[in-house]
Amino acid sequence: MEYEAVIGLEVHIQLLTKTKIFCSCSTDFGAAPNTHVCPVCLGMPGVLPVLNRQVVEYAIKLALALNGNINKFSRFARKNYFYPDLPKGYQISQYELPIITGGYVDAYIDGAFKKIGIERIHMEEDAGKTIHKPDGSYVDLNRAGVPLLEIVSLPVMHSPVEAVAYLKSLKNTVRYLGICDGNMEEGSLRCDANISIRPVGEEKLGTKTEIKNMNSFKHIEKALEYEIERQITVLDDGEKVVQQTRLWDEKKGITKAMRSKEEENEYRYFPDPDLVPLLIDDEWIKRVKATLPELPKEKFERFVKDYKLKEEDAKILTDDKDLADYFEAVSNGYKNPQVVANWILSELLGFLNKENKTIKDLLITPNDLQNLLKLIDNNTISGKIAKSVFAKMYKTGKKPETIIKEDGLVQITDESEIGKIIDSIIANNEKAVQQYKSGKKNTLGFFVGQTMKITKGKANPQIVNKILIRKLEE
């Protein structure tokens, strides 16, 4: 029997607020354990939460970016469960009245954008963190109360590729908005996947499992691939898929059962009595809308239209806002944006990726890269020499003009000087000359190579080719 997978994703993003959702404790990552805490986020008796206004504005911002419906009346609920790192014994979240419903993510799949629907987005507080060590387990509550938005997709994705494309697009969007840094390694963007399979053509959803503990796009894709195959094997063996929560074991490349999947009624949701309902008016939405930046899809389409970039190049550039901004800064006042894109995507990203760095670590200013390209255009240096200059710029942050002067790399464009060098090469390679004259035109490459070797790559390639052809044809 042929099966199709049905995938829905629950994505939690930590918001880039300076303080927590219901108290004034810092949200800075990496502080000593249990130093960013107070009676509110420790769940002490008698304390009252106060909603952080910026959390609401970030939620409105995301709703506008994802074309969601902003519910002008929403409220918080208590989600009851018991973990060592949940000090109150419940999590303040939203349930039947979330702040956002509907909307979609524009995911770039196979060269085109596809709308993947969203069921709801709600605000909630994060739990603390349990740290396991050989001598025992420890609880750090610095993260307790850090504001989260949970984005719940519709179960409309049918492959790991689709799911990863959705996640990448969502990550880019929240980073462009400036509401989350999207750092999966630090846990500021976390994803749980609900996955089931059903016979092709069947409308009814199969029994789902939830996969947790995935901290990279690569792991998410591999975990989904494994779980699809596991569920197909279970059904083909005549057994039933059990609804449960499973963990991804990246070392073994498998999912493992963790616990039976909780139902909503097990959380015993009820409206939080300490927080009044949230009311949002049109003026508030209007003010937030005025702060929206250009979003990834809009920037991608503009790069293709205005800069005439190849779509695949525009997509890579706009997947990182900082990289896109750098490209625009270099292109400002330069005649050929595609050349700029080529240098950024090949040379610049080649160095950054090799050292696992980002564009923020780069020492080369946009103006210096533009000047390097102009030095190629005016024949001061060749493209080959420019690459060696770029390598030194990357390491030192020096200007291209400084490196060219220090290393004596100015291109030789004097035709008489180049002609003398070529005369000497021709005189010392009669056999190669005869091969050229007998029709083996690819011998020209040998002469070009010899010329470049003698001039240490400084001779202008166009002039070298022109003089060589003329002299060899004589």
C-alpha cells in the first residue's frame, strides 16, 4: 500500500524582550544559574503577574507579517502539569482564546513559494531548564518566564523537505522582524513535529506521534524521514501506530519512545484568575504596522526585479537579513549587482562558512569590497590577483589599495612590455608554436600560462591573448 505523510509543526520562539513576560527579570542568555529570578518567576505564594506590553506588540507584528487574524479579545489560561523546572506547577499560556488565529507562511520549495497554513499563535511563558550531571540533576530557573510565541501550523505538510522549508521561512521572518534571533542551538527557536501517515487518497488522519529534541534543520529532516519509515513499517507489519511523544536520538539516528502523548484535557486548562483579558484596538495595530520592515519574500522579489539577480542567488542572499543588507551596501553605486552577488556567494561565504562565522564577523567593509571590484573593472588588477587581495582583506581588514601597494600587485597593461615577454616565450618554445600553427589552437593556453607565470599573474589577460594570437598567426 502507498502511504502519504501528514506533518504539523509546533514552533516556540523566544522573544527578544529585555525582561520576562510577567516580571522585570532579565532575559539575557548565559547568566549564572538562578540569578535572573524573582518571586514572580519562582512561583512564590501571593505574587501577581503583570503582562509585558512588548510581548503583545511582537505578537501583533508577527500576525501582520504572516497575514494572521488578530483577536481583539484574548485571555491567558493556566496549563497544569508537573515538571521539576516548572515552579508554579502550571504554565501561563493561552488556550481557547489565543491572540492570533489563521495566517500562513510563504515557504520556498522547488523554486517557488507555497503558502503553508497556520492554525493559531499564542503567547506563553517558558519553563526553566533541568541540567543532568553524573552526580545528579539540577534546575536552572533563569529561563522560567521568558516570553514565548507558539506557532502551530495546520497539518498540511507532506514531506520533510516541506517541513524544513516552512521552518526556514518562519525563522527568516522572525529574524527580519527583530522579535527572535532564531538560534536553535541556544533554544530560542524550538520545534516539535506531529507526524502521521495514511493511505494515499484517504482523508482521515492517521494516529500521530510527536517528535521532540531536534535542534537543527538537518536533525528535523532526518527525524521526520526516520519516523515516516518507522510508521510505514509498523502498519505493513499489521500493527497499529501508538500515539506517543518520541525523542530524536541524533547519535543513533532514530526516534525513541518517551511517554504516551498527553491529551488537552490532561492539562486541565482554565482562565488565569490573576490576569485580566487582553483587549487590542485598531489604533494599537496601526501603530505596530507602521514599524514593519521589508519581509524576506518582498526583499527576494525586489532583488530579482531591481537587481536582475538569479533567483537562486537572491534566495540565498535574502535568507540572511545581514547578508542582504551587506549586498545592498556594496551594490549601491556599483554598475553590476550580479558581480557583487557572485563575489559574496563564492568568495565571501566560502571564507565565512569555512570558519563557521557570520557576516557580522566580517572585517571587510562594503565600501572596500566595492573598491576591489572597481579595481578589476579599470584593469588595475586582474580577477585572479583580486582573489588573493580579497583573502588578505578578509584576514586583516586592510583596504584593497593598501594591499596592492604593499605587495606590488598592479596589473601590467603596457603592450610593448607584454609583447617582449611573449617574444621570448615564443622563441624558446618552437615545438609548441608549430603545434599551434598545425591547428592545435588549444596550445594557446600553454603560452598564456607561461606569460602569467613570468609576470606572476600581473599581465592583463585580455592584452596577453590579443598579442599572443597576433604573433602566433604571423
